[in-house]
Amino acid sequence: MKVDGLTAFHIRIPLRKPIRHASYTRTETDNVLVRAVLEDGTEGFGEGVPREYVTGESVESAIKLLQNARLCDQLHDCQAFDQAVAMTARLHLPVIGDDDRQCLGNAARCAVELALLDAFSRHFRQPLFEVVRLLAPELYSLQDWVRYSGAITSATGWKARLAAWRMRVYGFQHLKVKVGIAGQNDVHRLAAIRRRVGSKTDIRIDANEAWSADEAADRILELERFGITAVEQPVPHEQVSALKDIRRRIHVPIMLDESLCSLIDAERAVRDETCDLFNIRLSKCGGLVTSLKLMQFACRYGIGCQLGCQVGETAVLSAAGRHFAASVRGLRYLEGSYDRHLVKEALATKDITFQWGGWAPRLKGFGLGIHVDPNALARVQVRKVDLMP
């Protein structure tokens, strides 16, 4: 079975509310959607969410990279699902300039990889989580249900208190709170949130590179009294080497996010002793295949892992994350499937948003287990580009 067509779409997804953190504020998101069509007409979809302040990508650069990748030369006839998985795992995009971290094409790679895997797994009647069993059997552990975290972003004052009550009423076991936002008092916010969610809720914080290396330890220490279980990306990537010393001064684990986009980043993190946890996000890390490699690497070196997500993911990436979460053992925290709570157009014909308490079932069916609504795609499409002219 051969690939007959690949199309990239620039889509613009409006958010239900502004999302603000220390690095950025957004009311909409520009994503890359790729559609793969096999010679029998089977379709598959993949998505990438480029972020210039994370991996240095934009929608324009991602689509241009896909156009220059000579994808036709890398795709061949596959007679079995394992052949299609192996072919997709070998997929490579051109190296961009002085990309010493090898992450400037991650969103683009994620989109085309997921589209191909979705199409081939539908054709060969396999669920997407079979990719985990084939590529990382030591990580494979199938679960019927997974449990996602809640999140409080920029809310302050009475809005933060209300958000905390909502998290408690909704039954979340894990909660991420954004900190380091200019003009906000993190101590007062964490105190108010902790009082309302109760002592049993697991709270971790995410600074999104907000603090300098000189102040980070003191900032974290003053928040430890609220029982936080991890702090995510406390300093800018350019100062990530300072985390080795900061780890000695604090008592909670440090998680890398913006500084964990590739295997090169992971190797440097272990070498420089800068973290305890990795935040693996499919788009940020280059897709399912690379994310599995990062999990394998983390397991070898005793690093914990969170499966994260990116603001504005549609149901395409939500579904891919669900398959990952439901088939990979050892994930410390889960984020994702916020669909109807966050985006106005999730693109799928069915809602796969998590349920009460953050619980969500393993997706059934073949491929991603969802179908893209062509009418919804038409509403958010900015432009489309044929990748196999």
C-alpha cells in the first residue's frame, strides 16, 4: 500500500478564553494539520503546534520544511503495518541552519508522522497504540482508563479562588498552577488555591522560564510550604545549566519543558544534572516515535516523565496523546484532552474531552480512533499546500 497524497493545512483555532502564562498570552493558535491519503483512499490526519518561543518554529517555517523534505523519496509500498511503522520511524526532515538541539522541525515532523501512522493503521486495521508495542515493547502497558491533570493558568484574586473550587468539585487528583506571571503574587495565589483544593490534591507549578537563575531557588523555596510536588522550567533555556546548583538548594523535583525538545536536550540534561523529570509533548518533541525514544532514555537514567500538551491542540493531537497515555507505563502526570474546555473547533466528529475527575477512556477503533469533520476543517483553514505535487 502506497501513499497517494499528502496535504498540509495552516489552521487557525480560536480559544474559548485567553490563555496567559509567563512567556505568552494567546486567544487563538495557528497549527499545522497534515492529511495523508493512501492509494485505496484511506485518510489519516496529523497535527503539529509550532511555537517560536519553544522550538523556534512557526506555521510558515513548518510548512516550508515539509515542502523541502522530498517526502516522496522517503515513502514506499508497505505490505504490513510493521513495515509502515518502520518507514515512518525513519522519516527525516532537512536540518535547518545551526540547529544544534535538532528541534527546529519537530512540529512539522509530528504532523506528517501522525498522518501517516493514522492512515496506515486504519488501512491495516490497527489502533495507534500498536506503535508503542512495536517500537518500545518494554514500555507497553495497556490501560482502559487514564487520568489527566487540571490546570489553573493566570487566574488571580476571586477568579483563582473560583478556579480552585472548580478543580475540587470536578474531582481532579492532580493540578498544575502557572506561576511567575508579572504583577501576580505567587505566595498569595498558592495559599488561596491550596486552601480550596484541600491537602490531598497533588499541586505542581510551572514557571515557563519566568525566573532568573539568581532568584529561582528563593522563589521555589517560598512556595514549597504549599506542598508542591514539582516545579516546571523555572529558568530560561539559556540559563538551564544553573539548575544543577538550584536542585541542591531546593527540596522538590525540577521538570524540564522548554529545555527538553530532543534527545540532544535529554542527553545534556543527564550530563549536566539539571532535572529530575521530563515534560514530553508530542508536537514539541517531534511526534510519537521520538517521544517514545525520550521515554526509553528517561527510564535508563531514572528520570521521571510527564506527558504534556500544548495550548490549542485539537482532537487530532488529543487522540494521539490519549493513545500514548493509555499504552505507555510509568508516566508521572498526564496533560491533554482539554478540547471542549479550551478550543472552539476541536475538528473531530465526536467529543473526546476528559470526564469528571480528569478520567478518560482508551480510544477504540483503528488509527487515531477519531474522524476529522471536513466542515469544521473548512471553517478554520487558512491555506493548504500539496506536499506531493
